Amino acid sequence: MIASRKFEEFQIHETIGSGTVGSVDRATDLTNTRDVALKLLLPSVSDDPLILARFERETLILEKLSHPHIVEYFGGGKAGKQLFYAMELVTGGSLKQVLAEDGRLSWREVAGIAVQVCSALQHAHNHGIIHRDLKPANLLFTPEGDVKLSDFGIALDANATSITQEGLTVGSYYYMPPEQIHGERAMTGQADLYALGCVLFESLTGGPPFPGENFAQIFEQHLRRSPPHARESEPTCPAKVDELLVQLMAKSPEDRPFNARSVQAVFMQILEPGSHAQSEDVGPSVEDVAASSVLNESRAALSQRIQDQRERPRYDDVSWSAMAILGVVMVAVIAVGWWLAT
């Protein structure tokens, strides 16, 4: 059990994310001078018993998990009525941001992401934790190209009493398996595998497998439309990857892969044929994954992509003073042109 933390132990620098119930700030842990991400509930919701219960459940879940591809938890506490906790600060952006910039990734980059995420999911599932909100925004990158699974805010702990009302749908529309749409309480790790299939498909093709203008259209496709083939939009995608994505997005949990480890083993075989076993019970260890030269190449490619995105000029980086100077220059050029013409 990690000891309760005091809010005064952290120095807040800036807000790096915000939502309807809380914010995430970049802060320094003054006990060890480590930079962290500090998640804090908003005062407006700090009296809501359901939100409080979910926040407390999230900290208990993170306390159970310790894995190189899951954001590390550094303890939490209360600031007045507001709950907070500190976690690892991951500075390479999210998969959502990467896709927004570049549209899609190479199949090798996607396979490398899949191997890392599967390792994180298997660890969580071994502890009875179903994430239930796997999506590009919750997959964070380090500058070195490592993937970190984040945001266990609506995760299900199979070993604890449920705080989600039966029949209530929670999650993100584009990545929800049929059983989650139905609000089924007894979900398994196959729910996260379905979401993983949707995320990997989007990463390969540039769009979700089941698009729509509203949640009703999207849900209808999740429930009834057969999974699309990535190779139709991305011909470079290997047939084995295409087949695996279709299996991950099967409507019935029983028709999806046995577990995240077996999915990881298949992706490792595709990346590095003959080097790792493919079975439902045996897959590459964390050490095998870390030592894989092919996976390191995938990480390097992601790292370079992240660095390239950071170095691109952005319109919002241009100051108002620079815009004003540019405007004056343009007016002067037009004036001179008019004067010469007359």
C-alpha cells in the first residue's frame, strides 16, 4: 500500500489536460524533485459520491499495477475536499495526437505498438482489471517510442464490488465491443482486445473501423456490421495482421483471441518470424520484448516520428507581434505597388 500523500509535497507548474471532472497538471514532486503528472478532481464535482468512488477506485487499481507499459502511480491524497494523485509524466504525446498529425502509421509501427499494449493488458487482466476505455488518447508515448497505457477511470476490477449501474453504457463510442454497449457487467479481457483491434485498425488506415455521425450509427455497426479488412485501405498490411484485426473485432468474445499474450505472440512472429512461440498460453516475456531488435526498430521509428512532429512549424506558434509586423509589410508592399502603377 502506497502511503497517503500531502498536496504540499507537489509544486504545480502548468495544466496539461482538463476534462469535465478533473484536470492534469505538470508538477514537481518535492520529496524527490521528480517531474510528475498530478490528476486533481474539480471542486464542482468533489461532492458527487459516484465520481468520488470512481476516482478512489482508479487509485486502488493503479496501486495494484506495476508494469513498464502502464503509467506508474506515485500515491494520492486530499487537498481540502479534492482528491488527487500523482503519476508518471509521459512527454511524447498520445497516439491520438500522432494520428491527428500524420493520419496513419506503418504496419511495423502499429505492430510494435500492439506488442507493448498487449503486454500491459495481459498484466492488468492477470490482476482482474479490465480497462474498458482503450483508445488512441489513452496510449501515451515516451520520447524514446515506448507506449504507456493510461486512464483507468472507468476500469472494471473483477475482484471488487461494481460501482457501474447494471445496463449503463460507459466507454468511447468508436472502440466499444458489443457486450460493453449492452452494459453487461460480467465482461472479460476480450472486451479490451476488441477495442485494441479498433485502435490498431484506425492506426493503420487513418479512420475507425465503424464510423458514424452519432453514437446510434456507430453502435449499430459495432453490433451488426462485419469487421472491415485493413488491407482494403492499406495494401501494405500483411495478410496475417489483417486476419488478426478481424478476429480481434469479432462480435462474440468467444470468437476473439484467447488472451492478450496470444495476440502479442502473433505480432512478434509477424515482426520477427521464428523467434517467439505462438500459443494461447505462451508468449514473449517482458524481457523478450525489451530485447527484440525488430521491436527496437519500431520504437526508433515512432521516436523519430514524434521528434519530427515536434520540429514542424505550427501556425499557433506565430506570435501576434510577428503577425502584426507581417501585416504592416504587406500593406507597405501593396502601397508601393499602387504608387508605381500610378
